[in-house]
Amino acid sequence: APLPYPGRSEPAAGEDHGPMTSGQILNLSIVALYILLIVGVGTYFAFRKKDADRFMVAHKAMPGWAVGLSMFGSYISSISFLANPGQTFKTNWMFAGFTLVTPVGLAIGSTAFLRFYRRSGHVSAYTHLEERFGPWARTYAVLTYLILQMARMGTILYLLAQAVLPMLGGEAGNLSLQRTLIIAIGLLITLYTLFGGIEAVVWTGVLQSIILIAGPIICVTTLLLGTPGGLGGVIRVAGQAGKFSFGPYAWDWSIPTLWLVLLNSLIEHLRNWGIDQSYIQRYIAARSDREAVRSIWIAGLLYMPVAAVFWFIGTALWAYYEAWPGRLPLGMAPDSVFPHFITHAIVPGLSGLVIASIFAASMDSNLNSMATLTLIDGYKRYVNAEPDDRQALRVLWASTLFWGVASMGWALFMTLKGATSTIQFSANL
């Protein structure tokens, strides 16, 4: 089996990291190139003439395949990228039950929910709540969505900075560099959404999806080449240890079981397609009902195998380090194993592509949907019911900037708390 790449060993506690190695410089260059591509896409749409409708739903002219790839990118975040392998490394495949019920969510989303929202004529997913229950319901739903998405985006920024900083040559505990990375990536996401609108969100999502798929493929290939017996060895060793189990299967609602995971997963899928503004707004932007249906199925059917790869990575990591226990520092938390493997076992250049895929999983923006709700359910509902297009655009731009800064603020606040568990934060979201 190949040894960890020369020169990639971890410094001892208190040891100076020294200057960046050539491998770290190569990885940093690849990540910088990816970020430049994202900036290029956002800049392209920034020069197109904007009106409020184009900013929010692109005049309902987006191709379904592009919308689908964009929504697929929303399914995978840095939380999934880090937490899922960490979970299967630590236990088994029980939480992969989320993937098993995906087709049910797709069927309901592409029929009942899609038809309802596209025929309603509303851009906001929550306007109908006022018609059914009164203004309090609409306002409550919007506020909780905005707060949730602000916290989610902030958490993703925090996890991204925490995970990739050591991979790029920085010191894991360097809060100054971590905060700089949070602000830099947060500003980038905010600006391409601010200037490009929903079109920038969708087309950058297409690019992000391509990069996101490449990263896990590199990781699985490296793991199988480095594990004695390859795929057969992983299946044999992990299978004997029960790592592929979906249990426990007991009908006990007081502990995590497969049945509880399946129920929670179904609710989550229905939430995504039925009440999550970021998904609903994108399939509303599709150019026809048929294209909108196609977008949902593209997103879900692409998510299923990619998610399975992430779960498999955790199991393969367990088999890899069972074969080579000396390559894993003692006492390392499960969430840290995958970043450690990327840093120390994957050849520079390829590891740079994996790091770029983590960025891709983290840079999907919900800011456009948050700005849309601020305009429609906030400004138009309580301030000015009929603003002209210039006023509407100003509100959209200002609210995009506001929620972007608020998300960065949440991420910076999390650095003060010093928490490190991916599961801890994702469970709260």
C-alpha cells in the first residue's frame, strides 16, 4: 500500500509549521483557481441588466437541468461532506436512511408541491399562509426561515474554515486565519449573489456540482488503492465489524434507530421541496412545469449515489486505518479523520481538487431566497405594497448584503465559542 505522501506528516504540538511546502502551494493554487471561476461566473451575470423579477426568478426562463444541478449542490454542504464520513467511521450506515426515502420525497415534491407553487403565481413560499391563517403565520414562517438560513450559512462558513485551514498550510488553532477565511469566503458568496441574482446562484451551482462530484471520487480511489485487498478488503473487514449495518432496528423511539431516521428523513425531504424557499424559488424559475419536474428528479437522483459515496468513505476510512493504525493520531475525533486523510494521504494537486470540492459544497448560496422573502414578505407587506422596480432592486441588494454580513457574524461568533464538532452544529440545524 502507498505510504502517506512524503513531507505531509503533521507537526508535533508546539512545533512551528514553517514555510508552506510545494504541495501546499499547489493545493492553494487549485483552490484559488476554483474561486476565480466562481468569481468569473458571478461577474458575467453582474453585467446583465437586472430587474427585480430577473433577480428573483430569472423571468422563469432557466433550463431544468441547470436548476437540478444547482439544487443537488444544495443537498450537499460542508456539514454533509464532513459529518457523513465521520458518522460511518464512528458507527454504521444507520443515518444513510436519509437516502433510502429520497424517491418518496421526489415523487411528492414533483407533483403536489411543485404544482401548488407554480400555479399559485407567488414567488414567496409563504404568501399563501396569510391567505389560509392570517398575517401572523406568514410573518412567523418567514422570520424562522431567515434565522435558520442565517445560522446554517454561518455554520457552514465556520466548518469550512475549520476544516480546510490545516489543508492549505495554516495552523488548525489559528483563529486569526480562520476568521480571515470566513470573511473572505462570506464576502465572495455575498457579492456574487448580490450582483448576479438567481442566475448567478444557479450557474455557479452547476460549476460547484461538477467540482463536488470529483472530490469524493478521488478520495474513494485513494482509499481503495491504499487498503489491503482494495474494495473486497474494505467490504470484508468492515462487514465483519458490522460497519455496513443500518441498525439498531428496535421499535424504540427514545434512541436513534433506523425507523426514527427514516421518519425524520422523510420529513426533511418534504421540508426541502414543500416549504424551503431556496428550493421552491429555483424550481419556480424553471421555464416550464416539465422542466421544473425534471430539475427535482435530477437533483434527487444525483444526490442518492453521491451521498452513498460519502457514507462509504467513512467506512473505507475505518478499514484503511484498521490496516494502518500508525497513520492515525491517537484520540482523533471522528469528524477530523477525513480531513486528516485528505491532508496526509492524497497526493498534492489531487488533494487540492478535494479541498476545492469542500469549498464547492460550502458555497451554495441561500442569500437570494432570503433577500426575496425580505422584499416580498417584509418590505412589500409592511412598508410599500407597490414599489417601483428601482426601489425593489435596492431592497433586494441591501437585504442580500445584510444577511450575508449576518451569516459571517454568526460564523465569527462560533469561533469565540471554540466548539469543534460537526455533528454538534448540524444537529442543531
